[in-house]
Amino acid sequence: MDQLTHTVHRSNRINIIRQCQDRPAGTTAKQWLAENDISEKSYYYWLRKIRREVCEQEGLQEVTNPSDLSFVEIPVKTALDIAPVPRCRQDLCAKLFAGSG
């Protein structure tokens, strides 16, 4: 397949993917594909292929082995870490909440 044919097919497939993703609310992808006479297997093949191309262009790597994944805990600052409550406010809060409960 020459480059022009590949580009035209790719453009058509991207158009179909966008139309399916912009389908009316309440319509499933499966319904939309059936209504538009598009094979569900072909659609997901095209979607996977386009996503891979984009990932390659962006320099992202596909995870092929789930054991290659690792999770790291990322500490998140709380509002108090960013802007601590002044001492006078702490006393006021303690007084306000001491009587409740």
C-alpha cells in the first residue's frame, strides 16, 4: 500500500472513531457501530492501531508485561501544610468545638 492510500485510510478511520466517540448520549458504541454498518472488531482494531501510532509519535511506551508496573506512594500536601492555621485561630477553633459533641 502506498503512502497516499495509507494516509487516506488512516484519515477515514480517525473520522469514524471520532464520530463513534461523539455519538448521541444513551447510544452505546456497539449500537452506533451496528447502525453505521461497521464491524465492531474492525473498529477496535483501528482504535488500537491509531492509539499505538500516537503513542509512538509521543515517545510513550506500551506496557506489555503487567509485572513491569510498579506503584509509588506520592505524598500530598494538605491545606494545613501549605497554609498553617495561626495559633490564635487554633485556640478559637478549640473553644468553638469544645462544647459541641
